[in-house]
Amino acid sequence: MIIPATDGTPLFVQQRGEGHPLILLHGLGSHSGWLDVDLAHLAGTRRVIALDSRGHGRSGRPANFTLADHVSDVLAVMDALGIPQADVMGTSMGSYVAQALAIAHPERVSRLILVVPKASGQTSGTAALMARHEDELRDLTPQEVQAFLLDRMFAPGTPQAVRDEVSRRTADDHVTGLAQTPEQADAARRALENFDFRPGLPHVSAPTLILSGAHDPLNPPPAGAEIAALLPHARQEILAHSGHFPALEEAERYRALVAAFLGEEGVGWAVAGA
């Protein structure tokens, strides 16, 4: 379905299942189709809503937008679907949107799951990785750049089948038109410049699960640990055999951790660091 944002930008939204709502927010450069495993796995027990963030997938792609626009878009979807409060699960860029949402509108968030997150950044993690490999990327096509970066986001020893699956999804996006142009990718990265949630995180009361990949080159475990230390009710789990794609690299443990957390009511959560 299409839901208009407050500024009229069309937002593509998928919805499955019934029960307490869970909103899924994808990472930079992808779209809700990359969350199909989470949608299928979680829709059996709850109402799952996944949207293509503006600038991505089947949603509108303005030339300029901000992280605040992403937050407003989530609120617009919640309001349109009659959802006063939801659990929110964000991956990478989606974790930034989830944190910003929970800080600005804590009454709308019941629980948080932050997958491969960080709390601050001058640029997106992808932009930082590109800067570190600037010389190697200089003469590559956009598709070659994407393949180069993706290859460095996996843990050592990640099965070839997992790497091939990510490559297949990336290639499919180019065929179907869901991939971003270089200009659209730049706009999406600019929206993530110079954010810092650290002052606001201590005021977020929602129980939070943080999932970090031990070998993630973009948002490594210390970035997740910083969030866990600042949130009043949070715990971090490190997936020892994952990079930036724990949902694919360690699918069984990832799903078990998410399912166990969503089955809890937040009772008995210790203050981080206590």
C-alpha cells in the first residue's frame, strides 16, 4: 500500500499478521523487501509493518531530505494505520531512525530492537567505509563499488551461499529499478550526516535489545555497547560470527534472540551497567 507522508511523499508500506504492532525499518540503500525473512518469521504472532524509507525502494525519492523526515514518515504511517504505540526494530540506518523516534516521541515506542546500530556519526557508516577505500573505488562503476563494499561487510568465514544471496538481492534491485541512482544514494547518505543521540538516550524508557556483529566494519560492537550504557533498560548481544548482516549470517541465533525479546514484557530489566 501507499501512505502519503506529511509533505506528500509517497511511502510504500507492507503489512502482515495480527496482534501488537511491530514496525521494521531497513538499512541504507535497501528497502522493505530486504526484510522479507523478518516479515515472514514474525507475522505469525504480531502485526508487522515494514516501510520503504523515503529515498529508497518503492517510496518517493526527493532530492533532499533529513533524518527528521524519516522520523516524521514513521509517525505518518503509524497515524494512518491507527497505531498509537508499537515495538520498533531498526537495522543500521533503521536503528538511527528508531533511536530518533524513541527520543522525540517516547510515548509511541513500547520496545526497541536496534540491529548493528551506532548512536552518533558525522557520516553514514557506508560513507566512512567509502572514504577509507577512496583510491580503490575511484575508477569503479556504481555496481562495482556496491559489490566491493558489500564484500567487506561480512564476517570472515561467512558461507558463500550467504554472500551470494546478498549479491543476488543487489542484482535484482538493479533489474527491478529498486536500486538507487548515484545521486539518490548521495541524498540518502546526506540525510545521515552529523547525528548524535547520546544526550537523549538516557531519557528513553523502552526496553531495548541491541544486536551487534562481532566483525561489523561499519557499526562495530563498541558502538552498540555505548548505546547500551546510555539507555536505562537495555542489553547488548554480540553475534560472534556476523559482520553487518546478522539476520543472514547467523539467522538462527538472530531470530531466537529477537523472538525471545519480543516475548518478554520488560519485567526485571536491569539498569545498563548495574
